[in-house]
Amino acid sequence: MQATIKMFGKLTEITSASSVMIDDVKDTDEVISILQQRYPGLMQLQYIIAVDKEIIHNNTILTDHSIIALLPPYSGG
Amino acid sequence: MQATIKMFGKLTEITSASSVMIDDVKDTDEVISILQQRYPGLMQLQYIIAVDKEIIHNNTILTDHSIIALLPPYSGG
Amino acid sequence: MNYMHSNKNIFIQGAISPEHIADSIAKHQSKYDIGAHGIFLGQVRGDNIGERKVAAIQYSSYEDMAMGKIGVVRETIFAKYPLICMHIYHSLGIVKSGEICLFVFTSSAHRKPAIEACEEMVELIKKEIPIWGKEIFEDDTHQWKKNK
Amino acid sequence: MNYMHSNKNIFIQGAISPEHIADSIAKHQSKYDIGAHGIFLGQVRGDNIGERKVAAIQYSSYEDMAMGKIGVVRETIFAKYPLICMHIYHSLGIVKSGEICLFVFTSSAHRKPAIEACEEMVELIKKEIPIWGKEIFEDDTHQWKKNK
């Protein structure tokens, strides 16, 4: 499975990009593990994970076209 | 003492005037008594009394230039 | 302090226009310590009462007394909330259905004081300020408004 | 019902102008069942943080997700309060200090629902909607805004 991971807020400074591609991943735990290797700064930062625009609380199996997003604490308003 | 009594809201319909003069009165009880004789409709209506822009709760002695006002329930906003 | 204790006139002849509200907002854009505004607007409803429909409300006030009471109420609110400013406008005379008769505008650094002060000020205006509304029906009859 | 469940775009590029707010108010003057409007405005503060002063906030959002969440939050509020209507606007991109970045506008027949729904909606927007603010200082450095 190829996954697209959207990055927001302060996280975009770690990845220097608003989205990141990863090949051959099956679930969100694997995605985070690979991202942490690629961008060690990620481990210092607070975020939640959304898959297909829904916030997940546990490891989630990815399907084709799953859109993963890493969301730091909201600060709208 | 001559007293000027300002009328507001629905009370102006009873007196057909926005203010009423009464001669030779010494306190607010006397004012109300005279007004009730002059305008019997007043007895059906709810109001509070202000003397010199302060609401009074008891009979109040009038001084020269006292301004009495009869205030029906407020309905601003 | 001078400003907040001022008994300036809150009354406007006729309806309060959306442009008046926009101007008030625009005037606060040079105050960099403000982070939140609370606004309440009262609008005249075209209520149906029996067979009759409200066309307008005609407002009157004991203005001398109202001015003093507004001063007292402003002090109460400024003592209770960390407000940066507060403005209050109420119509006198005829305000047609759909038009605005009351504009309460509070500003603070953070949202809670502006929101809470605005709400409390609306209650105090209805309760403490000698203003009366006469509902004028489309058939030219009328009745005196009662606040809930 | 169609209207209240609509996921229409809440986002505006740049600041929300006082004229936009006046236009929104004016559009409600033909709704004779409205008696009260609650409005909340968020304004960018020119905070001093250490030696630096905030010149602007740059807002970004996960727009696809935000649109869906706003729909859910709107339904929650409409289910809880007897509102006639509710409008929400949030800025994206640069909003300078003193300018308005958030506009929440609720309307009801009587005052309580408009006031309470407005307050609750502001809280829900800050908590539930994926929006981020980047505080840009006058010296061109920045920090990511944290909501209290």
C-alpha cells in the first residue's frame, strides 16, 4: 500500500512539506514508525492522527487511497 | 408644595399627558391619592414611583423642585 | 476611568443601522489589546398577536433617569469583568419589524469576559433601564410591550 | 433542514471586514421571526511575547476535514437550541493585528438561545475544527499559536 500523509501546522516545519509519501505500509503504526525514522524531530511534537478525515485512537489498517493526516493541537479562532 | 409628576408608557394614556401638576402636596402618598381620584384608571395599572430619578419604596416627603415619576414595568430591548 | 464612567447618551433616534454597527467594529481595529468582541443585537419581531401583526415598536424612555442608571450598570459590569471597552445603543421612536433596536458591544483580551459581560449587560438593560416599547400593529392599533 | 445541514465553506481568505459583518446583519432584516442576534468576533491581538510583537497570524486548515466537522457541530447546536439561523466565518492566510479572524452569528426569536448557541459554537470551533494559527512577529520570526 502506498500512503499519503498530510502534515499540518508546526509539523510542516519538520517535514518541510505539506504531504509525504510512503510505499509499502499496511497500518498507521507502521506509518508513524517510518516517519519517526525519517524525521526524528517528530518525536518531540504533539499530534493526533486522522485517517480519511476521522480521528483514530488505535492502530488502523490502511486501504487503497487512505488519506492519513497528522494534526497538531488546533489553534483556530 | 407644587409637584410635577411625569408619566410614562401606558400611564400616559390614562392621563392623556406626559406630565401632570398638583398643588399643595407634602408627600408621595398624597400625590398618588390625588392622582387616583383624578384618573381612576390608574388603580388598574402596575407602576413604581421615582423621586428625583431614584425609585422609592415608602412614602417620601417632597421638597421644592422634587420630580416625581410613575414608571410602568420596563420593556426596553 | 473617565471613559468607562461616562454617562454618554445611549439613545439613537429610530433603528440602529448595520452600518453603525460596522463603524463601531472598525473603530476597535486599532486597539491591539483586544482579542474578542461580544455583540448582542435586539431586532423587532413582526409577531402575530391574534389577528394583528406587529409593524413597529415605538420606544420611549425617562431619559434623565436612564442615563444615570446606565452609568451605574456600566460601573457594575466594569468592576466585575476585565473589559477593555463597552458600548450600548438603544433606539427611541419608531423601529420597524426587522430593524435593530438594541446594540450591546463588549471587548476584552480573551473571549470569556466579553461574552459574559455582553450577556449580563443585556439582562441589566431590560431590567434596570426605564424604557418602554409600544407595539404598533399594521391596522394602527397598539399594545404596550411586556418583557419576559 | 437542507440549509442547516449544509457544509458550506466557512473560510475567507484574509481578514473578515466590518462591511462583511454589516452585510450579514442586513440580510437578516427581512426575517420577521428573529428577535435576537448573538455575535462573537475574534480579533488578532498585537501581543508582546518577550521582545517580539505579533504583527499578524497566518491561518491554515485541513479544509476537507474542517468542512465535515463544521457540519457535525452545526447539527449539534441546531439540535440543542431553537435557532433560526447560524453563520460561521473563519479566516485563512494572513490576518494582521487588529483585524478580525472569526465571526460567529446566531439568531433566534428570543435572546437566550442566540446568546448561548453563539458562546457554545465558539468553544466548539476552537476545540473541534482543524485550524492552525502561526503568529508572525514584526521581526519576521514566528511561533505556532497555542489555544488556552
